[in-house]
Amino acid sequence: MKTIKLTLILFLCTFVAQAQEAYKHSLSGIKKVKVYTDTSIDLKVGTSNQFIISGAKNSKQSKARNEKAKGLKALYSKGNDNTGRGLEIIKEGNTLIVKDLESFMKRNGFKIQIPKGIEVYLNAGNLGHVKVDGITSEIEIKTNVGHINLKNISGPVTVSTNTGNINAVFKAVNQSSPTSLRSATGDVDVTLLSSTKANLELKSTMGTVYTNFDFKVPSSKGLKQYGNSRKIDTKLNNGGVKITLRSSTGNVYLRKK
């Protein structure tokens, strides 16, 4: 019985170690990283000038299937695996493009690290959640069914999900380009510094907009408005970069810190 337990523990340790083994790629000369996958992404700031991804190694395939595949090369419809991890990584100019070639059924999500100053585009496909912490450069995120959680960011930010909530906490707001956060069927919850300068566009088609900022919604002048656009245009601290927060069926929350 003890032998069985020990064997099981060793197997689990090997499984975890393989699943967490990281793949690294130099970011020398790179200004932007694009990631395409159908699984969840957890992105944080790293300390080296490398793109580091873990959880990429496919350890779900059974031992019997691994034996069958010995001496054979996997073929994928979306590209060529040049990493040995079911990933294709290519460089186009100053952009690093990472394509996940595996089915989402063979993935448990990715953990990624990049250094500060690198712009990111993350596409989590149909069923991926996205977490980002500490990225202060430009961020673009797309997912179909998944939540998006952003912390300690400054943007510019362009994120969208069809089915999922968006939560974002800004440490500052970059004034160089507009920021947009949109969800079709989830809540959009955003926290800004009280000193943020912004032109706000807030809209919830079927929900409600809430805030603890003290600003007035300008009333319409001149011609009467028929129907209800439910769009609120206003300014923070006399205006600044445009920030758009929108949800179709969820609520919009704008918080002050």
C-alpha cells in the first residue's frame, strides 16, 4: 500500500513539474507581443528581457498515446510547432507572434511573463479568461466567453468580451490614446485615481451606470431627444483622454480611489 502511495506521489510531482516547465524566448528588439490561444492567460511583469510561458507543455496525453506518437511529428492546421510545446513563435519586424496550435481541450491555461514597456495583444479565443497585473504599456485583449481582470495598469487599454465581466484597476491613465472597455453580457467595473483627467463615455443598454465620482451629467439643449440613448458623456477634472465604458446587458461601475 505504501509503495502504491509513493508511486502516485512521484507521478503527481512529475505531472506538475512538466505542466509548469517554462519556455523562454528572447525579446531583444521586440516592442510588442501578440498571443493567440483558446485557453486562459495570466500575464504578469517579469524581471528579464524574455517572453516566458509556462503551462505550455502538453502533459494531458496518456502514456499509451505518447508511445504511439514516438518518432512522428505533430501536424497542426494553424502553423508549425517550432518550440516542442505545440506553439509557433515567429518574429515580424519588432513584433513577437505566439500561436497556440493545440486544442483548448489539451490546455489548462498559460502563465506568461514579459518585462515592462512591451505592448501586448492577447486573444483568448472562445473560452479563455484573461488576467493582467502590472503591465503599464498598451494592452489589447479579446475573448468571446471569458472574464477579463486587469490590475495596476495605465494603458492605453482596448478590451472586449462577449460573455464575461471586466474588472480594471488603473494606477494611472496614459493620455496618449483612448481607452475602451466593452462587454456584451457582463458588468464593466473600473477604478480610477481621483485625479484622473478624462472625457468619459458611459453606457449600459439594459443595466445601470454607478459611480462615486462627483460630476454632473450635462442636460441636452435645443432640440428635444426622443427615445433613450442611455449614453452619458461627461468629464473628469476638466477633461482629458477619452475613456469608454460600455455594457449591453450588465451594469457599468466607475469607482474613485
